[in-house]
Amino acid sequence: MKRIKIKELLEGSATEKEVTVKGWVKAFRSKRFIALNDGSTINNMQIVIDFEKFDEALLNNVTVAAAISVTGKLVESQGTGQNVEIQATALEILGEAHPDEVSKTILQPKRHTLEKLREQAHLRFRTNTFSAVFRVRHALAYAIHKYFNDKGFVYLHTPIVTGSDAEGAGEMFKVSTLDPKNPPKTEEGNIDYSQDFFGKETNLTVSGQLEAELGALALSEVYTFGPTFRAENSNTTRHLAEFWMIEPEVAFNDLNDNMDLAEDFLKYCITNVLENCADDLAFLETRLQDEEKSKPQDQRSEMGLIDKLKFITDNEFVRLTYTEAIDILRNSKPNKKKKFEYLIESWGADLQSEHERFLVEKKFKKPVILTNYPADIKAFYMRQDDELPEAKPGMEVGPTVSAMDVLFPGIGEIAGGSQREERYENLVKGIKKFGIEEETVWWYLETRKFGTVPHSGFGLGFERLVLFCTGMGNIRDVIPFPRTPNN
Ligand code: 4AD
Ligand code: MG
């Protein structure tokens, strides 16, 4: 018989018809009730066994983690906890799971630490927590494509191997087929990359933005959604060496349009999760509550998971300039009482996530978009502002760019972008200032010669969004196979 997914059966009503389900055993109570899960939902199907009708040796193999196929009648459930259950008429073991082996793994039905689950990454999809996380991750990916598709954006696949450093931060993984032990050398004694596979030095992309700009300057509205790689040695709960990024890029949009797009887009994605992942969110909400209980009182979050999601969908994002933010931070309690790890003393300071979170969680109690950052701490492609910002008393300011960072509670920066420098001369100046070799980005510069227009875009870190929507504490737990320093 054709298998029916457990989710489909649980959402329907009792049919009294014969059905077949397949999945993995979560529990077998009193030799009578099997809890079966097939990953289609967080909820299990209850299978009722009349043990007199089954071979004892067969039932002995119905152990936790074993894969089975069950055929039986779908009936209204006698017990509480589920609407329907299956009265088994046939049962087949598809794959055994020996209890002695299971007891050594995270498949053993008890609480395991997230560290332990990470060590057995190959098995963690089987746990309730991770199956919920990855269903939410899928729902978000789907919502992202749907959002842009419905708005007429073109999905652009930008290259993974590239010769440029889009962010100019030098955090790239090299790609080479040269023998590392004995690479060919130039007369000056440097590695001769002209003999390398691509005839030049190449690396894994840190962002698809520069290529997306080429697309936007012809197709008007494009977005990328692909893997990006950063060899930054940040061992934090918010950084991965391999992560996925969504980068919309829109011709004719200025910074304000860019902020409107980011706000609308993020609200759409989160609304979608609230509407379509109710069961998984309920489970993750409880998980988060349990985790919060184990923390000291003063470190507990005041918001539950659903509250946090509604905090985004129900609030208008506060928009303020970097200069205004520095003024607020400089005069804030944690700054004066030296509670921040990095104290804000002067204009020009790079903001840390503690500052971003202060603005969102304590000062405004709303999501925040910060704009017009100092040119020196942002990338070369950002549009140079024509005027200096208005200084606050006792503050020395410098030139700024039309940058924007979107800040969320618990996370800090979730997306970052800008209006792009569309003026050829200014862009060349920016490239020189940041010490970028012109020959690696000549193709990018060219676009400013042939019908250049104002345009804007941003990058959303996909895992940061999944982290936010699942209430997980560590970004390693929202990507199937995390790549981080030394791991
Ligand atoms: O702020 P970033 O570096 O911006 C860019 O790459 C631009 N090219 C985007 C654009 O304008 N098209 O990165 C964008 C986002 C960050 O806001 C953050 O959410 C995420 O990518 N991100 C990371 N996520 C996980 N691990 C890392 N190491 C990340 N670095 C950045
Ligand atoms: Mg950024």
C-alpha cells in the first residue's frame, strides 16, 4: 500500500479506512502503543497493537529508533493527546535499531545537551528539536523565494568561486589546485598563480552582491540566495564560516526604499512562519522556556518565542542614524556605569552586538534600522553621503555613507546593506582608499559608465533569521552541517 504522511493523517479526520504509514519508533509503551514519527510533523502517530495478533519475536524488534511500516485502520483516538490513531493489522520491521547501540547515542529518549547533539550531527535530525528547526528553516527558505517571486524579482545564481573580495575584508578561503608543498614560483619568488587552474588567484565568495548589481542594472530587481564563506576567526554564537545569504538588489531604489523593502520582507517571512509552523513553534517555545529556567534570573529573556516574532511583525521599525545612536549610547546607563564590554567614547566607534541589543531591547523596544555609518568602518561600494552629519555637543564627526544595518532583539545585526555608489569617480576613490586592486573589479566599475543609476540592496544572513525564528541560542544548531573554526 502507498504510504501516507503522518502529518496528512493527523490533520484529517478518522476515515475507518485502511492506511499505511512508515517511520521511526519514538516509544513503545506497555507493549500496546507505538509512537511513530516520519519527520513530516513534530507530532507522532499513535499505533495501537493488539499483541495477541502479532508474533512476539516481531514485536521484540519494535524498539526505539527502529524503522517500521504499519498498515491498519485509521480510527478516532480513544485516548487524549491525539484525534486519530491507527489500529494495526500488519507491521513490518524495515530497519532494526539495537537497544545497546541506541543507548550510546542521542537517539536514546532522554534530554541531551546541545553540545552532545552537535557531536552526533549525523543523528540529530531524528531529535524533536532539530526536526522542528529544519522544518522552520525550510518554511523560511520557501517564504523568501515566494516573496521575491510575487514581487517580480529575478533569482540570480552568482558564482561561488570568484577572483574578487566583495567586502574588501580579506576574509577569504583560497581555491587552488597548485601543490601546496611545492607551488610554482615567479622570478620574484612569489607563488605563480598564472599556473593555477584559473590562471589567477581565486577564492570562495564572501557575498554575491557585486555580481547581483550587474543583474539589477539590467533586470531592475534581482536577488541571490546562496552559500557564502568567511574565513573570519569569530568563535561566537552568531558566526559561521559557511553560511547562506539572501541579497536583493534593486535599481532606482534609494536608502529609504531599501529600508522599506527590508522591513516589509522580514515581516513577511516571520508572519509566514507564525502562520505555517504553529506546531513546531509551540514545541520550540516550550524548549526555550525550559532553557531559560536553567539560567540565572538576571540573564533570562523577558520574551517568549512567539512574543519575539510578534515583536517584529507588530512594530514599526525605528530608523535612526549612526550619529544619533552614538549620542544615545554615549549617554546610556551601561556606558556610564562601564557595563558595556566595549565603551562608546567617540564617533567612529564600530558598534558591537551589545550596543545594538541595547538600542533594540532597552532604549526603543522595537526593531531598529541604523543608517549613515562612518565611511571608514563600512565597505568601499557604499554611497558617500554628500553632507557631514550634524554633530552632537562634544562630538567630532566625519564623512558617512548611505549604509543600513537592521537590528533585532537577541541577535543584533540580522541584515546589512546600503545605497550603492553609482558615481564612477567616487567609486574609484573608494576603491583606492580601501586598497582594492582595480583589475580585480574592473567589470564592476564599468557598470558606472553605461547608464549608471542609483540602486540599493542588502544582505540577510539566513542562519541569523533561522536562529531568531526558532529561539535557538547558537547558530551552529540551525544549519544542518555547521562549519566553524577548528570544526
Ligand atoms: O554585513 P555583511 O557582511 O554584508 C554583505 O555581505 C553585503 N554584501 C550585503 C549586501 O549589501 N548585499 O553580511 C550580511 C549579513 C549580516 O548582516 C549577517 O546577518 C550575515 O550576513 N553574516 C553572517 N552570518 C553568519 N556567519 C557569518 N560569519 C556572517 N557574516 C555575516
Ligand atoms: Mg554587516
